[in-house]
Amino acid sequence: DTVRKRPFKVSATETISHKALDADIYSAIPTEKVDGTCCYVTTYKDQPYLWARLDRKPNKQEDFKPAAECWIPAKEIEQMNGNPEPDENGHIPGWVPVEKNNKRYCWHSSVVNYEFEIALVLKHHPDDSGLLEISAVPLSDLLEQTLELIGTNISGNPYGLGSKKHPLHLLIPHGAFQIRNLPSLKHNRLLSWFEGCKEGKIEGIVWHCSDGCLIKVHRHHLGLCWPIPDTYMNSRPVIINMNLNKCDSAFNIKCLFNHFSKIDNQKFARLKDIIFDV
């Protein structure tokens, strides 16, 4: 994301940074970097709520107008005399609650239902690591987690999900897709892995270190293209497991939960093959 927004190019070098070594990257858990927009689940109005990423710039007055009373800074932001400090780019990363009728966050709100307190989540099937699963997860199970929202109208839709007529969006918990057979941490080995195997058809790698530090490598850092035509994620088999019998009839006919409940228990050869019969 940073490469896309900044005028300069970030490149990976042959040596591992001191930051990565200090965080013990060699024993860290490598996971797929997912290309979407960051979200957070925490309490709002006394119930679990989805929050959208909203960075603020203190010198821009409009940043602090509409959502000032609801906006909260991200946890990692340093505070000075009780006030959040801007990062090196002059931004204060933070979150704003996704209200049901807020048009700005309509794609965010399509993946949550506050009446039943559930969210549409994509992750590994619990009994088969080769299979993905789309399920309705209680928002309370996601409290204090960050997730990535992906889909038709997010980040240029690199995973080819849904269509303009029938948009499809999903939440993926950060760190959900662990990488099993990553080569050694050498520039040329990683480059070959990204270019030469199906598991390498991803946007990047995020190493989750034991001290909470996150170390990231994007394909762009290695001079490789992104997006790419067929990603590892969108070519994997997926099963729908909604288990929503008690509330099926209460959903809006156009909502994603209703569409998914109609194809409950169906299996698709590839994630990108999901099409709603509307």
C-alpha cells in the first residue's frame, strides 16, 4: 500500500534489517499479506461493531469534522499529554465505527449484520487446511481483532470477486492464512518462491513476531508485479457454511447474508467462481 501511495520506490535489500532481527524474525509466523482495507472490531453503543480505518491529519480541519466524536486512534499510536502523536507521515492512524446507513462505508456494512451481531468471514476450513470457508461469525468472537476487507469495490478487486451487478465482499482476520513452506530468508530464494510456485501468488508476506512486531515484504519490494491474473487465494476451493437457520427469513432480500444462505453448504472449485443466482 505504501508503495502505491508514495512517490518513491521501496526495494528489498540482500540483508535482513536490524528491526527484523531484533524481533526474532527467524522464529516468527509467516502469513499471507492480503490486499484490501484494514478494519477493526471493538465495542460501540454497547455491542461489538466493525470499525473502518480512518487516518487523520491534524493540520487538515475537515479531517476532524464529521466523525470526530466517534473516531479513536489506533492502539500503537504514541500519546503526548493525552493527545495522539502523528506518525512520520504526519498522519494519526485510527478507526471510525461503520454505521449501517453510512454511504461512505457501504461495502464495510455489507459484511456485518448488527441485529444478529454477525460478520461474513473468509478463513481456512477448521478440518481441512486445503479448503477455504465462508461463514457467519459472531462479532463477539472477533473483538479486538484487526481484519482485512476484500472484494469487488475494494483496492481494485485484485482477487476478482463478484461483479458490478452483484458485488461480493468478505472479511479476513489478519494472520489467518499461514504460509507453510516458505524458503529461507534470502533475497533470491524469496524471489524464486514468489515467481515459481502457486503459494507464492500472493501480494506479500507478513511475519508475526513473538513481541507483536509485524515485518512485511510486498512483491513490489522485489521488483515483481501486483496485482496478478490468478492469485493463490482466488484459485482455492471454498465451502459456504452459514448455519443461519434461525434468522434466514429476517434478512433483507438483497443483502449478502441472504445470498450466502441460499447457497449454504455448497462447495466451489475456486473462490472466484462464487456467483449468486439472483
